[in-house]
Amino acid sequence: MEQNKFEVPKELRAMAEASFDQARKAFESFLNSAQQAATSLEGRNEAVRAGAKDVSVKAITFAEKNIAASLDYAEHLLRAKDITEVMKLHSDYVQAQMRTLAEQASEIGQAVTRAALDVAKPK
């Protein structure tokens, strides 16, 4: 006797994919901005290199954390028992990622500002 398998309706799957795509695009934009800022600062002097390195390290660390969160989310989705659980997992994930991206953008902004101030200090 075959048990009924849980299937996500096409509309819900499309909504989840759209939200995930939005989060991915926001993060990619964030990473691009961070990389551009780091690249534009590199090569001027030691303070600039140190600041650019700090920004780069932060961006890589954030990318690793976000990938881990995405993998955890996918794993939880695979274990979902019903549509209600899928909706809750999705809502929780999107909210957490938006908060995380905002925090990460703030940290990168602060690192770039510190780097710029270090470069502007008189020698």
C-alpha cells in the first residue's frame, strides 16, 4: 500500500523560489558592493590594504554563513511534514535572512568607513 507523499503545490513552490531568488540577488548585490569597495581601496597604502583585507574577510565569512543557512533551510524543507510546516519554515528563513543581510551590510559599511578614515588620517 503506497502512502500519500507530501507534494508542494506549484504556486507555493513558485512563491518560495521567487523569495529565495530575491534573497540571493540581494546577497549577490551586497557581495558585489563589498568587493568593489575593497578593490577600489586596495593598493594605496598599508592602511588601505588592511581595511580592504578586513572587508574581504568579512564578505567571505558572511558568504559562508549565508550558504550554511541556505543549506539548513533546504534540509528542513526536505523534512517538512505538511504545507503548514513548509510555510512556517519559509517565512522564518526569509525573515532571518533579511535581518542577517541588513546586519551584514551594516558591518561591511562600518568596515569600509573605518578603512576610509584610516586612509585619511595624517601621517
